[in-house]
Amino acid sequence: MRLIANLFKTLLILVLLGGVGLLAMLLLWQGDLRRVDDLNVLEYGGKATVVDAGGQVIGALTPSLSSGARVNRALLKQGQMSSWLRKAVVTSEDTRFFEHGGLDPRGLLRAVVHSATGDQEGGSTITQQVVRSTLLADIGQEKTLTRKLKEALLAVQVERRFSKEEILTAYLNVVYWGVGRTDLLGAQDAARTYFGLQASQLNLAQSAYLATLLPNARRYNNYPAYRPLVKSILERMVKEGRATRAEADAAWRYPLRPVGWTVRYDGAGNLTSATLSDPTAKRDRSPAPQVRFADGFLDAVERDLSERLGRSVLYRSDVTVYTTMNRQAQTSAEAASRGAALPSGATLGLALLNPKNGDVTALVGQKLGDGVLEEWNNATRARRQVGSSIKPLLYTLALSKGWKQSDTLLDAPLDGDYQPKNYSGSSSGGRVTLRYAIDHSLNLPTVRLAQQLGLNSFVSKLRELGLSPAPDTGLPLAIGALEASPLQLAAAYAPFANGGMYYAPRLITRVTEGGKTLLTVTPSGGQRVWDEQTAYLGLDLIKGVVGDLTPSQGGLGWKARIEGREVGGKTGTTNDVRDLWFAGVTPGLSAAVWVGRSDNASLPRTAYSGDVAAPIWQAAASGALQGQALAQFTPPVQIEFRRVRGVQMAFKAEQGGGFLGGLFGGNPAPATRQDQAAQQQGSQDQAAQDPAAQNAQNQAAQDQAAQDQAAAEAAQQAADQQAADQAAQAQADQAAADQAAQAQVAQEQAAQQQATQAAQAAQQAADQAAQQPQPAVVPGSSDQTQGQTDPGTSAQPVPDPSSQTAPNDLQPSQDVPQNQTNPNQSDPGTFAPNSGGVSGQDNPASGATFGQP
């Protein structure tokens, strides 16, 4: 009895633990369980008409599922499918489909056991396959026990919500039947491709054949080997009462000819010969990819609306959706995608928005014109590492804390375990300005800057900009260990173009139904992320990336330039060249483009973001702005400009330091300016209450700006005059030196002539003396001749004016390098986890040499 009692207690504990575990899973997966309602979109007949910002119709929305599953857009109703196909598929895939409640207990147990042991045997019901292909499409390929348990729970939910015929119809609309020019999804694609028929026209033989392809569509390539499976399905249909013996025998004798195959049968239906005579026939007959105008934009609108209204509301009747899309911008973006020269197998994502309010003007979710249809919208849904396109955000954070573009950082290996590298693999070992470091996308100075600023402050700023750094990313975050979509990055760059305000992207303005407004979406109120001066300093930095260096000097953003317009932007490349980026702004537009492979495989090592991504950005942006008046970025008050090593840089006027301070920079310890900001805000608040005071303040600011400009011009004129005076003095000194040298040479020549004449006279005297009797020589006599020194050897060299250092001039060996040279052709690569290396490269210009100090 005690043994029985202990077994009962143990069983009770196991049941309780199982119940607690089930409850925990239900709570954990409640988001997935709510997806069941998504299947309603397969039956609703409503239509959502989408309109652009100018009032023109773009197109109609079509259903998608929250998991990201692709749904065949030619959705068929139950009566539009052959009854033979429905029976053959049930026989092949789930013979007890109409009896079970969504799960086949024997099949499920078998599948769970095999999943736990790593042997992935089937056993899923049709209901589970619907769940896997739709509601759990984002994890459908995972071979895990968790996925099987989720399938089971959702299958039960689906069976409670939908009838068996609805579930089977949904399955036949979404199931995968191979690949042609694109994936063959659903019965209609399969019938048209393999037999050139409508799904409703399939006979029993054709239906049985299509059922044999469901477990593995590659069976098409070996028809003789799998012909017996057709016989097997027909026999099972007879046994289970889904076909008569006469119907099955007639189907077996039917001369079945899948597309591309040349086959012969005997009178009994046995295959006598089969040849795949046209391997391209299946692809040629398959439906061509249908990419609609603004397909990526429509996809984003559908998902936004589904979150706001729900799919059941969205598709229950006819509604009109008004959007922010600019038709010219969308047309330009799609043209840029079609014309993009991408590495083999690569695709792209492109997003454009209005920086003044965050309104999205264009989205392209894939490479257009390559004959490949990808439903995944890379513009909004891709999350790929951004590489060095993150650097302007870090550098602007430094400028907001009092750093200057001319301040310097050490370009040398770091101390500690984390050992990133510049793309060249080497470093100069000297100090470089912030401007120089970002122009050349150096990683080592960038990581040092992050160390000095503190990663916490950088993470907080990124979140303000709508980005989501992963927890505990560490220092690699500074050089690109952040995942984002093109739309997110375009929104994060927009504050450079609008004076420091972040606006959440907006796609929809309102939704109406029968003249009644169902939804109104107001513009984002905006959040100040940079003060106006800091935003302009950041803009000045990224303008330098585009314009400071020519391609031969290693210019990274040169190919993004738009004639007549100011452009600022930054390239980005990630490890193993998996991602290529360019994000940038021009007056009235912020945009970002990503290029990479959908499978995240590496691109060729010769693919560079400056050569691939930047031209796409330039084409899209220039076309979007074509016909609009040229505009310039207007510097705010308290911004002044100084030339440092031949490059004009913007500075905050209150930073002081004069010309030499801006020139030599240094390693600053910038003071906190919170008190100054608070005082300035108080003055602005008071002025806002008094219009007269506000006008006076504006006038004073304009007067001050005019005075600052006049002072700057005067200072520049004085500097130019001083330079001219120095040049004139140098010329005069050179002329005097030349005259002195000529006089010295003449003197040397005269001395040489005198010496020669003296030597000749001495020789004549000696000859005469030789003819006379010689006197005896007295030992110790001083009559021996002393050697003379050539007067030419005593002349002092003329100083070389070129070897003298001009006042305040920096030599290349000093802290601030010349920005016109390229000591480190560097790339904004991202981190290599656990290796400390970086491997991205942005834009090696023609003729540029890598790795030269």
C-alpha cells in the first residue's frame, strides 16, 4: 500500500508540475497564441485603397500575416479548387484530418520523441502545417521541441476558430510547391506551373502527382523514381473511400505529363520511358514575379494599419487609407533600385523621409528589376548591423559635450582585451583630429572617444534617436555593433538636417470608410536630441565626409554628391562585408540605403559601400528633389568657421580659443554646459511671453551674427595680408641670399685666379733658381713653404628658406595631420566578436594605397 501511495503522490506531483509548466508556456507564448486571428485575412473579402500625399491612388492592400509569412495573393475559395486535389492532399499529408482535433496523438508523440533525439521525423497534421507556414513562419524552420509545442497549442486554437474545410482551404493557399521564377505558393501556382491549368481543372491523376511533391518538391527532378508514389496515393484513396476502384485505375492509366518531361506509358499505365527534355520549362511557365508600384511602401502601410486597427477591421469592408508617400520620391527610389549595380545575389532596402516632420516619402524593400520577388521588406523590417554609419552619432555626442572638430585623439592600439583595428590593419601612432578620424573612418580614435564619453551616455542618445542597442554590447557599439533598418537610420540622421529634432516616422495620415473617419494619425510632436548648434556641427562633420577628400585621397562619400546641393552622409561596412550602408541628408530630405544578401552571406571583398551604396543614395535623393529650388543649410547663431590645415570647420562661438586654439586642439576635458543651457532656456521662455522682447532678441541675434561675420571677414583679410607680407618678405630674403651667394662665388673665383698667378710666378722663380748654384741648407731653417688653405672651403652655406618653419605652421609629424593626405586609408568596419578585428571597408578610391602611414 505504501508503494502505491508513493507512486500516486509522484504521479500527482508530475501532473501538477506539468500543469504549472503548461500555464507558464501559455503566459510566455500568449503573443503567439493571439496570432490565430491573423488567419481571418485568408477569408475576408474587403479592400483597402491606398492614396498618396497628392491624392492619387497607389493601389490596394493585400493580406499578410504578423509572422512575416508570405500569402499567395491569388487566394482561392473552397469551390475554386479541384475536389480531387483536396482529397489527394488529405490522403497524402493527414489521412485522419477530419477526425482529429488539430493534433494526431500518435503522430505528435512520434514527432516529439524524434525532435528530442535530433531525428526530425514528420508527424504534423495539416492544421499544424498551416500554423507552421503562417502563424509561426518566422520560426518555421527551427527543428526544436519548443517549436513543436507551439505548433500543438496553436493548432488546437485554430481548430476551435475555423472549420475543417476552412483550414484545408487555407493550407492549399499557402503550401509550398517548389520554385519557378519565384516560390510556387498555393494550388493555383502549382496547377498553372506543372500542368498549365487552373486549380479547379485538375483531375485525379494530376492531383495525386501534386500531392507527391508536398513532402519534397525536388521529387519533380526524378519523375521515374517517384512515379510509384502516385500509385500508392491512389490505392490509399480507394482504401479510405475517397475514390472508387474504377476512378483510381483510370487515373493510373492517364498519360500524365509534368511540364518539361517527355514520357511514355504502356496500356496498363506503367512508365516505359521518361526524360527531362526541357529543364527550364518549369521556370518559364511559372508565374512571373508581380512587383507592384510602391510594393514596399504598401507593405509597411498594411502592417502599420493592422497594428492600429486590427486585420479583421481592416479587411471587413472597403476603406481608404491616406498616406505620406510622395510619388516623385517613390518613383525616383524605385528607379535607383532598378539601376543599382549590386554584387551577385545581393538585394537592398531604401528609405526616404522628410526631416521636418518625419513623414516617410518613399520605401523600396528589395532590388527591383532582377526577376526575383522577395516579400521581405528590407526598408522597414530588416535589422542589419550599421557599421561605421553609427560614427557621426557618437562624434556629435562629443561635440554636444564641448569637444571641437579640431580636438585630437590618439590613433594607436588600445590597452586591454578588446583590440579593434583600423581597416588598414595599422595605425599612425600619432594624434588625429575628430574631423580627420571621421573623414577616414578610423576605428581606433573612435573607440577611444567612446571610452572618454562613456558608453552609457551614448546608449541613451541612441535610444533618443529611435535606435535600440542590444544590452551589454560594449565598446564595439562605437564602430557599428547596432542593428537597424534603413528607415530607422534615416530617422536618426534627420536631426542633422532640421536643427536637432527627432521625429518618429509616419506613414499614414488618416483612414476613412464611406466618408467617415476611422483613424487619424497626427505628426510626431518631435523630441529635441541636439541643440541647434550641435546639430549643425554634426552636419558639418558629415558634409566633410562627402566633400573633404577626393576619390584619389580616399574620399568615402564622394559618390553621394549632388550637383548644386549640400550633402552630408556616412558610409558603413560590417564584418566580412555582409552589409553595405550609406545614410545622409540634404536640405529637405534624409535617407538611408542598405545593400546585402537576404541569407546574410558575405559579399565580395571588392564590394565597398562608397562604390555600391552611396551611388544608390545619390540617385534616389537627386531624383526625389529634381525640379525643386536649390536650398542650403543655414548655420544657426553662435556658429563660426575657421580653416584648420586647409579645411574649413564649424565651431561653437562660445568655445573660444581663437585661431590657435582651434588649430592645435588637444585633448580637452570639456566642462558641463547644463547651467548655460538652463540660463539660455530661461531667456527664451521669457522672450516667448513677450513678443516685443522676442523681436528684440531676434534682432540682437541678427546684429550679433552680422558683427561676428564682419569680424571673421576682417580676421580673414588680416590673415591673408599677413600671409602676403610673409611671402613678399620671403621673396626679398631669397633675392638677397641669391645676391650674396653670387658675390661669394665671384670672390672665390678672384681668389682662385690670384692663387693660380702666384703659383705660376713661384714656378718661374724656381726654374730660374735651378739654373743658379744652390746654397747649403742649414738644419732647422724656417725657409720651408707652409701649405695654404683654399679660400673656397671657408665659405658658409646659404640658409634654405624652405627648411624654415613658418609661424604657427604644423608639420606632418605634429599632432594634427594634413587632411589632404591619406596616412591611413581606413574603413568603418564593425567589430569582430572575440577577435578584436574589424573587416569592413567603405570605399577604396582608385589609386589610393592602403596601410601607408
